Amino acid sequence: MNLAIDIGNTLAKLAIIDGGQVVDFLKTEQIDTAYIEKLLKANPGIDAAVIVSSRDTDEELERFLEQRMKRFLRFDQNVPVPIVNRYATPGTLGADRLAAAVGANTIYPNSDILIVDFGTAITFDFVSAEGEFLGGNISPGAATRFRALHHFTRKLPLCELIDREVFMGRDTVSAIEGGVVNGIVYEVEGYIRDLERKYDGLRIIFTGGDSNFFAKRVKKPIFATYDLVAYGLNRILEYNAK
């Protein structure tokens, strides 16, 4: 079994992968050697690990994994991947975005794919049917938009995602909720519309913490998964074992 660790800006996400399939998925705000030690004791079959981090390198954690695992890989822009990276500045591309692109290509090989990752930022990335990562765009995520409205104005309250439909708000809170949610939905639908005009059979993958929330609101066939990066990291780990 393999362990894929994705350390993001706010949460660390860990996936246990057996035979190419995610069999357990965990999230934690605090990840350290004690946490990993407990996880490995509960899952003694894990003998390989891969890690990607949006934060500063945790050298102690990585040394621990190197010592405990038969194979360990820290994924960054210098590690070979099984797709072609066409990003003009690969050194500035977030490794988690590239891992998600590999994951999408693993799930839908030989397909044109739009990946929408809903997190602190929303990323829109495109992988071609030829297995090329062609880049994408970055936009503020839902929580970031709510905080910006609260921070940069004097009277607007701090709101959050609420599972209710709002088209036109009838008070300040619902106006903010509707503005943020509908703004994101229309943004996503715009990307889908324009890409479908160019690519027949476009596949759409939503991932990230808010993916299920928005998958219910975008009227298109969508594959939503929390663990897209994990599938990509696992594929990269196996690719580099050859």
C-alpha cells in the first residue's frame, strides 16, 4: 500500500492507496511524525509514501518517512511525471496543481479534461487528450471572497457557504451569499461553455473542499472527488519507481 500526503495551506490530506484505489482518506490541521507513526501502526501494509506541500518543507517529517518507507518521494517540479507539462514557467507551477493534472489523466486517459479545484483559491486547469497539461487560471475561492467583502468594507458581515439556494438576496447576508455562490457558479459555467465549444466530449472534474457544494449547482455531468491529487501522487510515485 502507498501513502499520499498533500499538505495544503490550511489542511493536510492523506490517502491510503491499495492497488491504485484510495481505500481511506483523512484530513487534519496538524501533521507531524507522531500522527504518521500512529497511521502506520494502524496500516502496517504501507511501505511507500509520496508527499507534496504548499508550505515550507517539514524536514523532520520527511526524514521520518525516508527512514520508515521502502520508497519515499517528495514531489516538486523537478520530479518526472507521466504527462507533458506545457506551462511556460514550470518552476512557478504549484506541484499540487500538476499532481491533480496527473490524477485527472489517470482517471480519464485520452480525454480532454477541465479540472476545477475549490479551495482557498479556485484553480481552473486543462489537460488535453494527448496527455499535455496546457495551464489554467487562478481565482479567489469562496472563503476568500467572503473574507474580502468583510475585510475591505466597514459594514458587511462575514458570511460563509450555506446550503440554500439564493438568486437575488432579500437582506444583506443572503445578498452576500448569493453574490459569492452565483458568481462562482457563473464563472465555472463560463469556462465549461467555452471549452465545450472547442472540445467534444470534454470531461469535467471538481475537486477540493467545496467541490460537492458546487457540483450540485452546476448543471453538467461532473465527476467530483476529494482525492484527485492523491491519485496523481500515487501515479507519480509508481512512475518514478520504474
